[in-house]
Amino acid sequence: MTKLNSMEDIEKTSGGEFEREPVPTSKLKGWKSFLGMYAGEHAAGTEFMIGPLFLTAGVSAFDLIIGLLLGNLLAVLSWRYLTAKVAVENRLTLYYQLEKICGKNLVTGYNLANGILFCFLAGAMITVSATAVGIPFNMEMPKLTDTLPNGPTWIIIVLIVGAVISLIASKGYNTVTKAANLMSPFIVLAFFVCGIVALNQLGINTFSDFWNIWGEGSDPFPGQIKFTFWHVVIWSWFANAAMHIGMSDLSVFRFAQKPNAGWTTATGMYIGHYMAWIAAALLYAVYLKSPEAQAFLSSGEAPPVAPGPLAYNAIGTFGIIAVVLAGWTTANPTIYRAGLAFQAIMPKVSTFWVTIIAGAIATIAGLFPAFAMKLLGFVALYGFILAPFGAVIVFEHFFHKKAGIIKNYAAATNSKFNSAVFFSWAISFGLFYFISRQYDVFLSFVTLPAWLLCGILFLFFSKRLQSKQ
């Protein structure tokens, strides 16, 4: 079986079968089936934004290069020893696992939050694709500090891009995954070529020259926060917090024969979240030397981060196509997943229409450049909100016997709302979000404490609740 067919088989099965029962042994897949899936999913539209945004945050060479090595390793370890282990031992989707613990009514709230956040992320990717589509029309690109649409051309292009992406997503998961899997090698190649061309444009001949692109770091651009080594490490670890410590990828790894399949996430982390991020940062480094960027900096403004022009400057039309496809392959499955989350709330509405609704929300979000331009902060918020629900699953799985609580309590008692889960999440979220806002603490720094507190509180509240009943 080819890698492509293996990937399609996993994703098709995970989207349409065994949604409310453990995956049977006959449907399990070897670790090779997961390699291409993770490489393709994590070398996509978000990478064209995140790489340049690191430069706007004034990172140093050591902070970026070594920080990303460590942060991505921590992400891989989280997938391997938490997500993959729990998935293989339970073999349930995230949604069904949560329903068995939390109850149907509480999972409805989770689905709503998940669907809306997916729409906003897809909107950022529509913005990314629009920056490439707008090049032939000489469209004014959104600035780093822009929140509102900057003109009618931008609005028209975003609406067209959003409509096309939404219609394709509505065709179903098979169409989405087949196109994305075919395009992922092209996108990975584009990132690599962009990086090589950018090195040449910057006159880089030695590793020392490469290191000096970032050097000792700089002051952040106007409106951005300063990233240190630990900002890079913690942010890159939790860029996919919802997927690993948040347990969203239970739905994928429940098909793995062994937990060792979790190591395959390294392809996504070190091709997408390392090579692609650095390649995109190099594109922005080239642009920063241009008279246009220098004029922005001289006037005290941050130069725009527009992936389309950056890639076009490096590899021409190939770059435009790569950016359009990169945004497209991220937005499409994201809109589809948002539609599924909404369908869990509105089960009588067809998949087509819930996907169209999700696409419409994403397109509206794409009109506002802030979702893309503030992607570092948005991704941190996304993980912070959803990750603690994963702590509930992890702590119950590993500690329910020691804590003396009933596993899958809602299912065992036919409860529709497990208050222990709700109060655990609400207290951990509220406390650490207050700390982040009140004391100006970067949100990713409090994601792990919030996750741990939620898990501990869940065991405590569950013990109290169950002993009373």
C-alpha cells in the first residue's frame, strides 16, 4: 500500500467509522502510515506566517535555532508518551472519550468552542491565500498592525477565496484529504526552495553568515512582544497543544498498532515547524532589506508580513501557487472539522450545510487581518483554552485507580453533565488567564500550569462528587 493510500485510509476511517466504539484490531495501521500525514499537515499555510512573525518578535539566532529544536522535541514527546499511549490503550475518538467522562451536554460546549476556534484559524489561512491571489491585481497588502479590511479589493478577493475553499470542504473529507495529500510534497518543496533562494539573496556563504541573520536579536517591531529563548521553546511546544496534551489527535492515533507511532509526529515538527518556519523567516529577512521595509521602519511602523509577496519575490509564480495551496490545504480540513464540531451540536443539519456555515464564519474572520497578523498570540490562546480538557482525559486514564474514582463517570452513571470537569476547567482557565492579563505573562507560559491544575482539580472534585453519590 502506498503512503498516500495509507493516509487516505486512516483519515477516511477516522472520519466515518468507529466513532462510538473502539477501533478493531483488523483496522490498525503501522507507523509508516502516519509519516506523510504529519509532514503534510504541519508544512502548510500557518508556516508562511509564523516564520516571519518570529523575526518581528526580535529573536536571536540561538533563541530561534536551538529554541525550536527543544520546543519541537517536547511536542513530539507529548504526542508519543501522552496522546499515542492513551489512544492505543482506549482506541476512542476525542469526542467520544470526552462524552464518556463529561456527559453529552458539557461536550456540546466543548464542540462549540472548538468549532469557533477552528473557524478563526481557517480565516487566518484564507488571509494567507488572499495575499498571494492579490498580487496580479496590485492589491495593497495588510499591515502587521491592521485589524480591519484595507479596501474593496481585499474584501472581494477574501470573499472569493473563502467561497471556493468552503465549497470544496463541503464535498467531504475524502476530497479534502486527497487534494491536501497530493499537494503537500509540492508545498514542502516550495518551502525548501524558498529557503535556498533567500540564502542566496542574503549573500549567505557560511554558517556564521546564516547565524548572523538573527545575531543577538533585536528590539521587537512596533506592536509586537519580545521573544526570548523560553518564549520560542514554550510557544513551539504548545503551538499544537490542543492536538497533543489536549488529546485531539486521539482520533488519529487510535488506529496505531503501537504507541511508537507517536514518533512520526517528528516529521511534522522538523519539516514544518523547523525547516519551514526558518525558511519563511529567511524570506522576511530578505524583504526587511528592501527600501519599502526600511521606509516603514524609519517611520516607526512595522513592515507588513504578507506571505504572497514574500514567496513571489523568491521564486516567482511558483511562490504564488505555493502560498495559495498552503493556505488552502490548511483552511480546507480546518473548516471541515469545524463543521463536524457544529454538526455534533446540530445533528439534524447535513454535513454540507454545517460546513458551509463554518466556511462563512471563517471567510468573515479572514476579512480581518488581525487573526493572521497576531497568529502567535491566537495559537497560544487556542491551545490554552482547549488543552485542559485533555488533562481530564490524561489524569483519569493514568490516575483513576490511585485516586479511587470511577473511570468514564458520565457513561457509568448516565450523567449528561459532569460538574467535576466543568469546575476543574473553569477554575484553571480563569485563574491563569487572570494571571496572564493582570501581570502581562505570555499565555503559552501558563498553558502547562493550567493543564496540570485542571487535571489535579478533576481528580479532587471527582472524588468529592462520587463519594457523595
